[in-house]
Amino acid sequence: MILYDTSIPMSLEPFGILIPVRDSRATRTFAALTEHPTIGPMVNRWQHPTVSERLSRDDLMRVHSPEYVQRLFSNRLEMEILATYELIAADGTYHRYAPQKAIYPLRLLFERMLVKAAGTTQCGRLALAHGFCYYFGGGMHHAHRDHGSGFCMVNDIVIAARKLQAEGAVDRVWVIDVDAHKGDGTAALTADDTSILTLSIHMADGWPLDGPACLPDGRTNPVFIPSDIEIPIASGEESAYIERLEKGLQRLAQMGQADLAIVVNGADPYEADELPSTAGLKLSIDQMLARDQMIYHFLRRQNVPAAFLMAGGYGDRVWPVYARFLIWALADAQQFS
């Protein structure tokens, strides 16, 4: 099952934001699937076309502080967006931001983000019903309890896990994060939560791990709080990536069975990704497919429903990462049930 609502664009340019998030990673992936001679004619059997789930303030406050949620629904929203998307440089000038080119005001970006975040919960529901769902959205793993970060205003991953837990749909959740950047927000939010186990394989250096160990108030910088299974990959160690991921998945299985796995399936470790901060990890297209197939097979063997999120992926050349995996996955006739 694929959750793809074509009415929800991905590009940030209509808000004047020049970060290279392109609609093409969804539109061209979907075109590759619908044009496939075997999969395409069955689109009505594998596409769920509408994100109908919605999140309440209570859903957000299972994860984020009441103070932060209040700021998001106040006249301070625009300031939070500017900080989360890093649109103001240290000298006060705009950074990757051209408000004169904006079609929509920034406040509408938050409304769109909430709908996208709700899609992650819906993806989890579909995964529980069908065994596998891939959502063309989600994966905002840098959002922390009291602030947004790294283009992530709310942590849809933990929100989905805790909402489904609160409803009694699941007890234990695995988060398998294979985005190029460490899933720092998810790790920090679930550090004391034994019902959500996290695995993150990511660049050993660079953002967000290039900040200070301590905050100005003396607290430990939460970006350094480790995932339950932390797998840093240094630049030049790409040949070891698949083997280390396999060992990490084996460790995860030994930590206890889950009712649902949320896979933060970013394409940004791909060598053709265009975001400068992903340059520390350069996997080939074949390594990317091997990564995704390994996770898929692992979860099938463990009999754990899998909710995959599109997550990070920047520029117009990342869509084949998604398309190759999904053509392979949808070839499994069970995905059309």
C-alpha cells in the first residue's frame, strides 16, 4: 500500500524557501510506478490517495512541551518557522529565503506540515491493516520536545507512535532511521521510553553533530543523546554500510518484538543528493536499494508491520531511489491485498 495525496505538494518554493525539496521526488516516483507495465494497471489496488488523518493539540503534547505547542499556535509561529528552517543567518540576513518570491505566507506552511505529520499516523494504521505502507511524506526526526530543528517543526514519528499506543492499536514500536542525518530529535524524545526502540544509521560527522556538547545553560545538548542502537558511518566507510546495518537490525530483534516499525527511509544518503549537509555519506544507487530491501525482508521475517516514510531527499535526482525500491516491493502480490 502507498499513501500518496497528490493535493499536498512537497516543494517549499511557494513560501519563498529555497531549500531543494522538490515535488519531483513524489511525482516522478509515482509516474514510474503508474507507467510500469505490471504495477501501473493495478494502481487502484495499491494507492491510498487521501491523507484524511488530522492531529489535535493533545496529540502534539504527547511529544512536545505545552509551551512549544502554544508558541506554534500563537503570533510567534513565524519566528519558529524562521528558526526551524534556518532562514536567518548569524549576521541577520536571509539564508536560503527570498520572501519576495513567496506565493503563500509562512504561517500556511505550518498548516501544511500538520497535515503531512498526520499522514504518518495514517501510514501506521495502513501498515497495521496491510502489513506494509509507504507514505510519500513524513520523517521529521529532528524536532525536539521544546523546539523545531532541521526543517522539522513537529516530530511526526513519535507523535504517530504515541497516538497509536494511546488508542491501544500498538504497544511497542521500532523506529528504524536510515536518513543521512542522525535522528536526534527522535532519540532525545524517546530516551526514557522503553516502548519505543530507535535505530539510527547516519553520518558520523557534520550536522547536527557539529554543535557544542553543552548548551549555554549547562544542559547536555540533546542532539548527542544516543539512539538505542547508534551506527555512525564516517566518510569513506560506505562499503561497510550494509554490513553494519544488518548487524544493527539483528541487535534490534534481540531487544524484543514490536507491533509496528516506522522506517525513516530518507534518500539523502544517495551520492546524487543535492543538500550540502548530506555530503558526508555517499551511497550508490545499488547500495540504496540493498539497504531498503534488507529492511523490508527483515521486517517481513520478524512479522512486524512496516510503515515507511519518504523522509529526507533533496534535488531532482533522488527519485530513482524511491522508485526502484517501490517497484520491487509492489511486485510482491501480497501488497495488492
